[in-house]
Amino acid sequence: MTTKTLCIYSSIFLALTAACNLLYNIISLQLGELTIFLDSFIGWFFVLTFVGFIAQILVLRYFQTSKYWFAFFAGAIATITNLCFTADTYAILVLRQFASYYLPLLFIYLSATAISGISLIFSATAKSSWLKLAGIYILVISLILISATIWRMVAVNSTLSKIAQWASVLGGLTPILFMMHFLGEIKALKTTNTERPTNTFLEYICFIVAAVALTFTITFAILIADEGYMQLYWRTQNAKDINQFAKLCETRIFVGKKGDTLHYLLLKPLHYDARKTYPLVISLPAGGYGGSAAIWLSTASNRKEFPAFVFVPFCPEVIGTPNYPPIDSLFFGAISALNKEPGIDIKRRYITGVSRGGYGTWHFICTRPDLFAAAIPVCGGGDTKLAQKIVNMPVWAFHGSADRNVLVSESRNMIAAIKKAGGNPKYTEFPGETHGIWYIVSTKPGLWDWLFAQKRN
């Protein structure tokens, strides 16, 4: 392969890498951590990794042929550490393993990247203004991210996290600087008889790889962009539903014995009559309360068919997840305080939640099974050791078999534990469905009739 051909393919893959990074950063800035749970993310992750790796290999090859040895060896080490970090990221996303290695590997990768930046500044590559600028750019970004990583190992700081996020966004544009160098090289290079003969087979392989990379990049870019747009659309729609729901509710505050507070919303039944009794449906939030039982039960038709009180607590973000702080007393205190509310049937308290709310549902029924008549945990999990406490409670759990946010094994394990303890829970698993199954759950034939038919003895 001639130097000119090498520069051409390097430019192509660097451009693809920069484009991939830009698209990913645009989506992640909009969706945040939800980006990694998009159905198309794993495919996109592989495309991004493959394109970036080929770009790095071509750049290293250029350094080798140009005898930029310091830059070559520093870049090779950075590439190897990047592959290790990428492999660990994949294991965390898909296998849910090796999370403890994430920060150390990130630190090692960023350190190696910083050294590669130094190599571009203080070696023969510095004679190229673009490569020297790339080195300075890489070094600055790496130092910011290293500082953020070290601080993250000690404590969580939202401001520093924001700085690190934007540093990552800017770091994704690094390939553009290399690409500008190669475009300059292409312009300066002229094919002469002094160049080595062209390796037609190698160039053919490079062409095939570039064509495949371009095809997959475009395909998965369309998929992830479309899915990201739909997520934003439903987030906006949920926000509208939440605002509409909040207008129908009373905003209340429960004050605990220690003076701590729990804010919550309470929706009263349509055509509420204090002389009658109604069930209480507790709808646990998951980063908000859109796409939940609260929203579903607040529509005019459902309020008419299933008259009930609906209770939505404003719980901390960590509620329902492992190692969350003890807010049980506040939650149970607020529920008990509602016993004084005219019309609430304390024998017909139902609890449900999705995702984080699903975890909370499992936790609360296992902690205080005496309070609830039935439960609908969706995409959640719990402590299987406590399953024996709810063998007599009507439970109908739901999960998608392809859920990556909360592995389907979480629900399967709880259901199996209850059955082993002598219970007979209901469980519905949707083949091929991922995390966003609430709409399918809420329209499940017989679900709400089943729930409102339950009553504690």
C-alpha cells in the first residue's frame, strides 16, 4: 500500500470515527444514561469500536512507515488499553460483570492516552502542526478526564461530572485533527516512481473493509438515531401526561417522627363519595411517574371503570435499588396515615411499579406483606431470601425476556423462590421485549379485573 493510499483510508476511517462519536454524543446529551439501554446500542457499540480500532491501526501504520517510533509505541499502548477498557465496558453492559474494573481501566486508558498526546508534542511528529495540535488537544482532554476519574473514586460531584461529560464530547472530535493532517499529506504527496509498487490485494481488502464499515455505520446510525428520537418523543409525551395527572391530584407531605418528610400525590376516585370505600393503588415511580399505573388509572374511562385512590410518593432516585437508604419508615408511615382518609379500604391496598419501582414493589411487599392485598411488579427484582413472606400474597409479575436494563433473571428468580416456598404467583414474560413493556402490561386482558378483585382477609 502506498503512503498516499494509507493516508486516504486513514482519513476515511477517522472521518467515520468522528461522525460516530458526534452522533453518539448528541444522543447521550439528550438521553443521558438511558442511551446505553437503547435496543440498538450494542450494535452501535460494536460499530463504533470496530471503526475506531481500524482508524487507530491505520494511524499506527502511518507512524511506523514514517518512523515516528515514540508516537508509534505510545499509540500502540493506548490502543491496547482502549481495547481492554472497551471489553470491560461490554462485559458490564451485557454480562453484568467486572464493574469493579471500570474505573481502574479507565484511569489506565486515559493515562496511556495522555502519554500518546505527549509523544505527538515532543517527538518528530511535532513538525506537523496538525499532529502537534492533536497532541496538545489529547493531553488537555485526558488530564481533565483523569482528574474527574480520580475524584469520582473519592466522591461524586455533579459539577465535575458535567465537566467530564463535555470533555468526553470534545474528545470525540480528536479524529478530525488527525484527518486534517492526512488530508494535507494527500495533497502534498504525488505518486512517483520512487514509491513502492502498489499491493493490489491489500488495497482490495482495505476497500472491502471500508465499504462494510460504511454500510454498518450508516445502518446502525439510522437505527440508534430513530430510537433516540422516539425516546425523546415519549419522554416529552410522558411529561405532558405527568403534568395532566398532577393537576388532578392533591399534593401532600407526610412528616415522620424525626421531622423528615415524604412528598406525595394523592388522586381521589372520580365522583368521590366519603360514605363509600375504595381501594388504594400505590404506584411507585421510576425516574418520574410517566408510563405507570398512576397515569393509566387517571384517564377518565379508567377512573370510571376502576374507581380508586392513587398514591404516588416522590421517593429519592435510589429507591428500590440495592443499598438504598432506609426510607421504609417514611413510606409505611405515609401509607398508615392514609387510614384516616375517609373512604380508603385498608384491606384493598395494591402496589405496583416499573423498573426501579418494580424493585421497590418487591421490597415493600416482602418487608410488610400485611399492608398489601396484591402486587404487580414490572421489570424489577428482589431478595429471594424473603420470598417465603409473600407466599400467600397475590402477585402478578411481568418482564421482557430481552430486557437489558433489568435482567429477566431478576423476576424469574423471585417467582421461582415464591413457588419453592409454596406460593402460586402469576408471571408473564414477553418474548423478545425489552424494558419498555408498560403499555403491553397495562393492556393485558384481565389484569385490572384481577387486581381490583383482590382483598386481604
